[in-house]
Amino acid sequence: MRHATCHAQPLAANMNRLQRTSLLTASFFALLGLAACGGESGSGAAADPTLGLPKMSRPSDWSEARAALGKQLFFDTRMSSNGEMSCRSCHYPENAWTDGKQFSQKVTGAMNTRNSPTLFNVGYQERFYWDGRAPSMEANIGAAWKGHMCGGDEQLATVVEGLNGVEGYVSKFQEIYGAAPDKDNVVDALCSFVRTLQAGGTPFDRFQAGDKTAISADAQAGWQLFQTSAACVSCHTPPLFTDLKFHNAGIGMDAESPDLGAFEKVDGAAKGSFKTPTMRGVAKTGPYFHNGSVATLAEAVKLMHGGGLDNPDLDPILKAFQGREALTDAQVGQIVAFLESLTPDLTFEEPKLP
Ligand code: HEC
Ligand code: HEC
């Protein structure tokens, strides 16, 4: 019973979004008795999102106040030139900060050519985007805001002007930055918020911390496979489940003019290489790969186990995977069960806007 209760959380998170204002939601939580999850394992509903993760080093001027301000801006459609988009439009908390689509549309109507990645744990990265082209989170988020939500420098300036007309923001920016909202301090606030999104405290982390009932027998078998015969940890290295490096897995390389990814953007990166995505939250981030070309986690696992898609620049580790015996359906199910156990608590309360 306690087990089932804990697993009901993602569903509860979705209900919470749809019925945010409804008292029903509150009684739903009460009925489930979510507090019971916390009991023996000392986690559950209030799982510590840093459990199982290394300490994240944040800039020395990072503060809770800046993060809280950034959280408001993240969810505010006044951040876009048409007044309809926010960062959330492509990064939903209940989807582990992705959008569930293959590709998203920018405010200009143009389509993105890469899948929206999770924002969990990006504070540990040194290079940003699938191809690592941004050397800092500030550069990345500044570009994301202008490119996806404004469409150019002029539109961005108009959006900033709009923020300067919101009394609640003007006073907060004065208090925190000693200045009116501008394109740099808005980006700083957004980065401060994104640096709070940590994906620890998962059932797997509780298992590792000693609660042997936190994950199923299948998930435990999947963890063994992931480390040993399937050799996934050479790139999806715990505890972040990414080496933060760039590899060619062959995805999309059969296109007429393939996306070359990190090539010539990150030193030494091969043609068609992309950042190893984290496995934390991966059960919620489909469709998969930089081009969103694979719908299910089971398919993605089989494809990676088989060494990706062959091409002249295929990563040597994956090359060595090619031709090995396929996983049985039961083994795929075990690896998927393990990956599902890396799902953090997705309950998230969206902020009130000024
Ligand atoms: C229209 C959809 C869309 C909107 C709106 C959007 N993003 Fe993104 N975001 C993406 C896509 C697509 C990528 C990946 C692009 C790439 O790798 O080339 C991305 C990448 C990122 C990354 C890099 C993650 C990584 O793994 O390196 C961060 C951080 C990020 N977005 C934050 C934000 C913030 C903050 C906002 C609001 C200012 C925002 N995004 C608005 C679609 C969007
Ligand atoms: C050589 C490094 C490497 C190894 C080994 C590796 N992966 Fe990956 N994995 C990657 C890279 C790089 C990507 C992204 C490729 C892309 O999108 O072009 C990826 C993507 C994935 C994805 C899709 C995640 C997402 O968010 O889109 C899954 C699932 C996955 N790998 C599982 C596995 C499993 C299971 C194994 C072991 C059988 C494994 N990987 C072995 C590097 C690796």
C-alpha cells in the first residue's frame, strides 16, 4: 500500500496542475496519505531533491530571493513579444521540464529543430544546449529568451519595457539588484531559478541510501544490467547519469544534411555528437534523442544497447556495442523499470505573479 501510494505522485502532480484551485486536490492528497511515504524511508512526498547528488556550485551572488524572482519570470507570459509564451511553454514541470513534443514552435512561428531538453541538473553543466554551443547558462538563457520568446533585439527591448511597467517587478528588482529590470538582471534571475532544479531524492536514491524496498526487484535487476553487461554507465555515469560529454550515437546522421551537433563548437567533438542526456527524470522526457525521433523509452534503450545507428563518426564505445546479442524483452523491461526509479518528485507549485 505504501508503495502504491508513493508511485501515485506523478499522477497527483498532473491533477494538481489541472485542478490547482480545487479543494478536491487537497482532499485527494489527504486521502492518499502522502505523508505516509515519508515515514520509514524518511523521504517520499517531501523527498530531499538533493539526496544522491553532489553539491552544486552556484555563483557566489546566488540567493533564494533571486531564485524566487526568476521563478516568477519563468512562468510569466509577459516575458514574450506576443504575451502568450513563457519558458514553461516548452519546459513543463510535470514533464520533468520538457514539453512532450518532438519539436516546439518559436514565437516567430519557426520550428525548433531539436527536442526541448530537461532543465533538471543543468546547474552542473559547463556547456549548454544539446551541442554545447553556449559556454555559460547566462549565454544560453539570454539566447533562449530572445530567440524563442521575443524574436529579436527590438522585441526583447519592448518586453523589458513592459516588465518595467509592472510595479511588483520594479520594486523587487530594485530591492535585489538595486536597478530596474533589464536584459541582464532578468537573465540572472532566471538562471538563479534554474540552478534550483535538482533531480535527486528519487526512489533509486533512497534505495542507494539503504532503503532496500524503495525500488522493485525488476528495477534492481535493471540497475545491475545498466552497470554491467549493458555498460551504459560509461557515458550515463552516476550520480548525474551523464558524463557531460559529447558523443555520436548516429541519431539523424542518415539525413541529407545531418545536424552535426557539437562538431566545431566543442573542442575535439566528432561530427554528429550531442551531449549525453541525463537519465534522471528520463521516464517523463519523451520523445527521445536530440531530434525527438524515438517515442518510447523501451525503444530508446534497445537502440542504445545495439550501439546506436552506424555511421562513420560513431562513438567507439557504441561501435563496440554493435552486433552484440539483443536484450530480451524482460531485460528491456528491467532497464526501463530502473530508469523509471530515477524519476524525482514532480509536484511543483507554480508561483503567483505580480
Ligand atoms: C519554444 C520552446 C522553448 C522556449 C519558450 C524555451 N525553451 Fe529552453 N530550450 C528549448 C529547446 C528546443 C532547447 C534545446 C536547443 C538546443 O539544444 O539547440 C532548449 C534548451 C534550454 C536549456 C539548455 C539545457 C541544456 O541541457 O543545456 C536551458 C537551460 C533552457 N532551455 C532554459 C529556458 C528558459 C529559462 C526559457 C525561458 C526564458 C526557455 N528555455 C524557453 C525550447 C524552448
Ligand atoms: C558512448 C556513450 C553512451 C553510451 C555507452 C550509452 N549512451 Fe545513451 N546516450 C548517449 C548520447 C550521446 C545520447 C544522445 C544522442 C542524441 O540525441 O543524438 C544518448 C541518449 C540516450 C537515451 C535518450 C535520452 C533522452 O533524453 O533523449 C536513452 C534512454 C539512453 N541513451 C539510454 C542508454 C542505455 C540504456 C545505454 C546502455 C545500453 C546507453 N544509453 C549507453 C550516450 C551514450
